Amino acid sequence: MNHWPFILGAYALTVLATLGLLGGSWAAMRRAERQADAAGRTP
Amino acid sequence: MPGPGKGKLGFDAAHRSAKQTPDPMHAFANPARFLKIARPLTGWLGWTGALLAVGALAAGLFASPSDYLQGESVRIMYVHVPAAWLGMAGWSGIAAASAMQLIWRHPLAAVAARALAVPGAVFAALCLATGSLWGRPTWGTYWEWDGRMTSMLVLLFLYLGHIALGSADRERGGEGRVTALFGLVGAINLPVIHYSVVWWNTLHQGQSISFVRASSSIAPEMLWPLLAAALGFSLLFASAVLMRMRAELARLKVEARLRRMASE
């Protein structure tokens, strides 16, 4: 059995999930901090 | 319940009390002090972790040798083991934060526990998926209901339960005590996962690295990429947790501000 499709599948899944986690966390952080800054500036 | 002009987790009270209590555990109870450290640390952890992880994965794919028994499929170890370690480390963090929330009422503990849940669930799911992809060419099956795999699946369900409980609690405006209790009780699954390969006759292989005995049955040319991958993904995990904590603190700040405006 050729092992490489399983190896590449596992690596691709890990990279995509990690990038998705980091990207999602970063976007949520930027959005929340922008809202907090805007709320702080409101008199 | 918080009074007018006060955050749900005592956002403002924490600011005041941290000035009066300089003990080490409460030194970072002040969100402003925590954020002063978390902001530069987020990027530093993320970029260092990315460099380490990319280098380790490249070494795992192209430089490390294949195994005499498992062949090329052993390369899946460089993504599977860090995912398993982080899946378990994430719940250990949730349990520690839950204890800090319930016993010492640390104002950042609930924020930390909530921030750990999604990254922990992602890595627990990755552990199961990569393990399944490793199992097919090695054992001839994607899945077996053995002790290690089943207890890891239970951990993923615990994470999903924690995320759902935390979200429901946040919508109700609660203090998150039930979620914290769930985090503590769920930690009972961690020794079950760890010792499953000892207690039961499992298809999953036994422990290859022991930090307690400082011993390893893995060849050094395989061990170093594995440790680098574990460290790299751990730094990325920590960066994601800090981002999620910063997002949660910003959200609490907006809520505290809106409450103050409503009471004026």
C-alpha cells in the first residue's frame, strides 16, 4: 500500500486546521478590539 | 451579579484589587496589566511557533528516516503526537483555570478557560483524524473502539460540551460556575487517556517517550523533529489562546461600557 496519500492528507489537514484556528482567532480579536476602541472613544 | 458600572467578571473591580494585592497569582488579575504583556507576546509566540512548526514538518516529511516496521507512515507521527499532546494540554489548562475560578475567583480564569476550549477541540479532532489516517496503512483500519481512541473521542465530546455550556452561560449572563465545574470533572478523562495503553490491551502502541524517566525508545533523528513540532504547535496554540483571551476581554470591556452608559 502506498503510504504517501495518507501522510500528505494528515499534513494538509493539520496545516489547514491550524491556519483556520489562527486566522479565525485573529479576525475575532481584531473585530472585538476595534469595537472596544470605538466604545472607549464614545463620550 | 455585577452592579452598575462594573464588568461581568468584575472588570473594573479587578483593576482596583490588583493594585492592592501584589501576590504573584493575582498580579495578572488586572486585565490592563495582562494585556500589556499579551499584546507583544501574541505575535512573538505565533511567528516563532510558525517557524518551528514549518521546519519540523519539513524535517518530518523529507529529512527523517522511515520506520523499519511501519515504513513511511511513521511520518504522520510529527503531526499526530503534537495534536494529541495539545488536545490533552488544553483540557489540563481548562481544569487549572476552572480551579482558579472556583477556589480563588481569579477574574481572568473564566476568560482563559473559554479561550482554551476551541483550540483544544481543534487539536483533539486533529489527533483523531491524523490517527485514523495513520491507522489505515498501519493497522488496516481507520477506526477501532480501543481504550486510547475511545477516550480521545470522549475528550472531543467534552470539549464540545464545554463550548456549548460556556456559550449558553455567556448568553444568560452567568458567572460560569457550572462550566468551571464541568471543566474540573472532565479532567478525570485525562489519566484514562494517558494510561489506556497500560490498563487495556489496545491496538494503539504504548508510550515511547517518558519525561518522568527522561527516556525515549525513538531514534534521535526522529525524536528531534518530533520535539520541535510539539514545541512549534504549542507556541501556535498559546498564540491562538492569547488572541481569544484578548477578544473576550475586549468584548467584556464593551459590555461594561454599555452597562455603565445604561445606568447613567
